[in-house]
Amino acid sequence: MQTLYLPNANEEQYNMAIRVLEAMNITVQKSKPKLKKIENPFNYDLERMKDRVENQEFVACPDNIQSAEDFRAWLKKVAV
């Protein structure tokens, strides 16, 4: 248990602060099961990254890319 330090608070203010903190704690505890684990789409395969960095094959963006959608589509093909 931690001590709440409110040097200029009277007893009523101190008790109100305790109730607010307890209510916040209850709300957080109720919310925890509802929170979803967010999966990161980044591929952390270090061997794959090292291979790509050390690889002598250079990949250049094609000249026919005209939009962000074209670029994303090209990246999806290259990233395989």
C-alpha cells in the first residue's frame, strides 16, 4: 500500500482523493479484459533483414509507378 501525500488537504479532501483513485483503479481493472493485443505487422526476422542488407542485388522502383496505390502494390510484390 502506498501513502497519498497531500500536504494542504483537509480530511474531507484527502478522503475524496482516495475515493477518486479507487474508482479509477476499478475502472482500469474492468477495462483490462476488453483491451485487445495489437499485433505489429512488422517482420522482425533478423536473418531475413541481414540477408537483404548484405545482398548485392539492388531493387529499383519501376518507372511506371504513378500513385501511392501503385507503389504499395509494387512493394507487396517485392516484399515476398
